[in-house]
Amino acid sequence: MLTGPERKPLSGQAPRHLVVLVHGYGANGEDLISLADELGEYLPDTHFVAPNAPMPLEYSFGGFQWFPIREITEEAMMAGVKQAAPVLNEYIDHLLLQHHLTIDRVALVGFSQGTMLSLYTALRRPKPVAGIVGFSGVLMGSRELKEEIQSKPPVCLIHGTADQVVPFHFMAEAEKALKDAGVEVESHTRPGLAHGIDLEGLKIAKDFLRKRLA
């Protein structure tokens, strides 16, 4: 079972919602759990979790990966996402039992590789999560999405125009494929932002999550 840092609800009560923060390649749960300090103020009844991916990254102190990136090809990336999706699904199911919640009270927030995994996994669950926020990611399996999609949670995409790791054009491609599959999606451009999360992007995520976790 995945492990990583957590933040209990600021209200001090049992959680009414869960936010799963899914980190990027070579990072770890600590890299994203700080977002809970910002988001928790607006979501006081929400429990935040930031699991470490299951595979340690070689030659990286404390870094993890959801799947290896040995070659940047669509086939290799798809194989990696398909391998990692059951791990994230099992973790989400564990959280639901642990906190006595239903899937419609769970939101996913991914960054980079974490966005790839969050989108792929959630859209193929039998019932929809409350929403997905995807920073600087790619929609994997877009050509098969119409046939494979099982649920249609609302999606919020945020991407910097100066991203040299995951180029900016991937956001428009994801938006089109999601809309073609009947998913409600909003996309937000962050001018001049490289591969990261800025304050404006975080505000956009806050507003989206407050609406979806009301």
C-alpha cells in the first residue's frame, strides 16, 4: 500500500472530502503536501494525502516514479500508465474505506506524471470522482478514450506557456480529446510559466476544488 504525508482537516472533524495529491516524476509526497497548507484554508473539512509513488528513482535521493521513463514514446508511456493505474486505484479504494467516504467526495490533483496518471485512472473508474486538477500534464490514451471512458468527472487543466519539460501544446490537445469524450473541462494558460505551479495556478485550483467539494 502506498504511503506518504497527510494533512488532517483543519476543522478538527472527521473528513467530509479527500484530496489526493499525485506528484510528478522524481519527486515525492513531500513535494506536493505543502499545497494542502494553501488549499486546506478553503477546504477545512478535507483530508489531504500525498502518496509516494511505488518505485524509487535510481540516483535520486528520496525521489519516486509512478512508472519509468526510459524512452519518450507513446507506446512506452501508455504501458507505464496502464501499469501504475491499478496501484492508484487500490490506494483510492483503501482511502474510501478508511474514511467512510464515497468516490464523489474525492478529488485528484496531479502534477506532470501525476497528471497523466490521475486523468487516465479517474476517467476509467466506474463512478466519477468529484473533480481532477491537472498541472503541466498530458492526457494519455486520448485516441481510445471514447471507447474506454467509464465516468466523466469535471477536469481543470493548468499549464505554463514556457514549459520545456511537458510542452504547452499538450493542454490544448487534452482539452479537445476530453470535450470530444463528453467531459466538462476548463483550461487555464499561465503565460511565461515553466514546468511548475505558480500562485495564480494555485488560486485557480482552489476555486475549482471549492466548487466541486462543496
